[in-house]
Amino acid sequence: MNIVFVVIDTLRYDFIRAHGVNDWIQTPNLDALAAKSLVFDRAYAASYPTIPHRTDLMTGEYAWSYKGPFHPWMPLRFDARTMPRLLAQAGYATQLIHDTPHMVNGGHAFDWPFAAWTFVRGGEVDRPWIDDAVMAPLDNWGHDPLFDYVDPQELVAHMGRMSLTYARANRKRRRPEDWNAAQLFLKGAEFVRDNAGRGRDGKDGFFLWLDCFDPHEPWDAPPDFVKMYDKTPGYDGRIDPRSFLGAVRRPRDGGFPAGVRERLTATYGAKVTWVDHWFGKVLEALDETGLAEETAIVLTADHGTNLGERGGFGKTGTVNEQEAHVPLLIHLPDGPVGRCGAIAQPQDISATLLAMAGLSIPEAWVGHDLVTIATDGAKGPRGIALAGQSTVSWTNDPQRIAFSVFDDDWYLNVAADPAACRLFRHGSVDDVAGAHPEVVSRLHQAALAEAERRGTEHRLMAWLRSGGTTPFPTECTRWYGPPQWRSYWERVHQETAEDTDVSWLS
């Protein structure tokens, strides 16, 4: 049996129409996959965000080596025992196709476990090209008066790191097929057609990991897709790059001018539907080759994002439901179909992929076979899920949120000081900690116990259990990465304000 594994960056659970939460989003291909899959309604991110999540998936373990419950953002270790490598040893032809820049840019090394890999350029913070031309808008960019409250020079300051590299990477984008998400899934479809004989007649199958960076920011989609969600009279669907700025997505005064929130939500929705459209090309290729009857499909996301729920847009350091609740669809040919309420985390996905390949789950791995859990109708072994950033980001402030814990009904932003914790019902953004102290106490205790079980350093655990009243062990939050390694996107070629013409925004 072949396996196609799809990881979509920044895809919210409630932005797949089949989940029944959002009745206006259009995701026909994801809906079709959900209709023939096991759908897990309580899947949550763990290590957060992009690279830590993929480390969870690759290694199938908690961050034992890093003294905390979550993996830090750092390159994949060459000595890590990875899920793709275990599949390769079992005879699978392993291929990575991705447009997520972080997987290989800057020495991240996530190509290392695969027999072959293909990098589609053009995602945000990718840095494929330098030219000496004056900054020019892409074809689908234009002036939007909704964003006139933003100083154009803020865009200039931002362009060196994000928008300018993005514009350079996509400078020759003309046809729909030129966009990075389109290229990604078209290459996925090409791989399927090139391997139409695998998984049949006793031949070894393939394991194809498709890693799609959209709908990560910038929420930059073709006009026709934007106009599906924003029908403002006279609006032509073009996008003002000032909308890409963090200062716009999370305004300093806590408020948006009229119409801004609706337009930003529309551009996110457009990007989701754009991804869905091109994902359909892979499903078409599986049908055309007959491999649909020989191929399992597992689809998930690393995290979601905020769409104005907490006064801003984009992901934040505190992992709330909007970031943590992710889709998880598992399709097996002639396999079980239905919905499952068992709590799932990324390590369970790794274990499930090995199990569906007929492999034993390594003893050191901490995941569970989700197909068995769903088929048995079981609740599953996880009573809670934890999600957050590594201990590298923790500070000595006992009132600062360190991570979050989720159960079937509630989620708690966990601080060392229980009085600083924030409690929410699923589907709500109202903090009700004061009205439910018993729930706060129960979840706080459960979160600390689980953090300890996941290998959090004992001195950090002592600080957490003291409510933050004992000295904070700063030495436990040190950087664990390779010497001299730093995130690559801080090293892009910078242009000066004089070299960046934004007069076209006026």
C-alpha cells in the first residue's frame, strides 16, 4: 500500500466545511476526502510552531533530549530515528515535496531522512533571488484604501525581511500554475503518475510527504478567489501588501478600522480555498492511475491562526484553540469511515503511519495507532493534550503563560501561578477562570503532571509546582541547537528606503 501524507501549514480545523462549523468556506476536495476518511475532531498541535511540529512528526517522540515537553525550533538532528527513514528501511520509496521554506533553508535538514526531495520556491521568508530592480507590485497587488491608515514606510521597513523577499521569489508569477501551492500539488500529482506501478503486484509502495506552506501568511490569493469571500461593490480582489504587516494584523490600539477584519478574513478564506483547489489535483491523479484503491491518505496541519478573535490576526506565542485545534483526516482504501472524538497529537500520527505500513512502533516512541482507537470506538489513552513552545521561550515571570492544556470541554492557558491561568470553553474566547476555580485547579494539576511525564527538567517542574515562588532555573532554558546556528530569515539581503518605491500604493 502507498501512503500520501499531507501537512498543511496554518490550516484551522473550522475552515474545512465538512467539519460543520463554518458554512461559508468552500473546500470541496477536503470535504470529499473527509467523506471517505476517519475524521478526528480533537486533534491538537503539540510542539509549536512550524519546525517543532515537524520534529514531533519526524521523530515520534517528546522532547526528551531538550528537558521540556516540546521540541525547540532547531535543525533536525542527523542521528534522529525518523519515521520516513523507518519506512524506507521497510522498502518504501520515500519522497518529500514541499514549499515550506524552513524544511531545508538555513540548514534545517528535513530533507535528510528521504530518498528524494523537491523544493518548490516562493513561500514567505524563502530567499531565492536578488535583483537591483526597484520594488514593483505583483500582478494581484494593488492599492486598497482600507489600509491607508498604515504608513507606507512601515511596509518599507518590513520589506527587507518578508515582503521584499516574497516579491522577488514570485516576480515571474503570471499563470495560476505559477503559484507555489499550485506547483506543489501539481508536482505531487506528477509523482503519483510517475509511480503508478508501485504498491501493486507485490511491489514496494511509496511514501509521499507533501508539505504545503499555504495558507500561511501572507494571505495572498488570486483575485477571483478573494472575491468569492469579499463581495464589496467595486472591490476587484487585488490585495494591498500593507495587509501583510504584523502592525495591521494586530493593531497597537487594539481596534481595526471598519471593514479591515472582514477583508483579512476573506483573504485567509481565499487562501484556504486556493489550497483546496490544487490539492484536488493529487486526488485526480490517484483516481486516473487507479492508485486510489492502493493508497492511504493522511492529512493534517501544524497549527491554525487567529482571525480577529483576540483583537488580531496571525498566530501568537500563546497557543489557544484557534492555533492548536487542527484537522486530521485518515483515509484507508476500503477502510473505516466516520468521526472519532479521541484526543490526538502529532506523535500519534507518526505511530499511525508506521502501523498502517505494517511496522512495529519503536519502543521509545510515545504515539498510539489512531486507526485502532477509532475502529474500536475507544476514547483513547489521552485524557488531555499539551501544546506550546519549548522551554527556551519560558521566563521567570510566574504570571506569563508557558503552554496550554486541552481536554474534551475546556482549555487552560497554563502559568506557574494558578491565579494567572486563563480558562476557556471550546468555541469561546471568554476567560471564565474566575467562575470555575475547580476546573482551573484540575487542569493545572493535570498539565503539570503531563509536562513532567514528557520529560520536563526537574528544576523547571519544581518552579512550576511552587507557583513560581522559588528561584527560576535559567540554566534549564538554554539554547540546545548546533553552535553558531541561527534562524536564516534574519539574514536576507536588505534594501534601503530609497531603493524601495511604494508610491504605487498612494
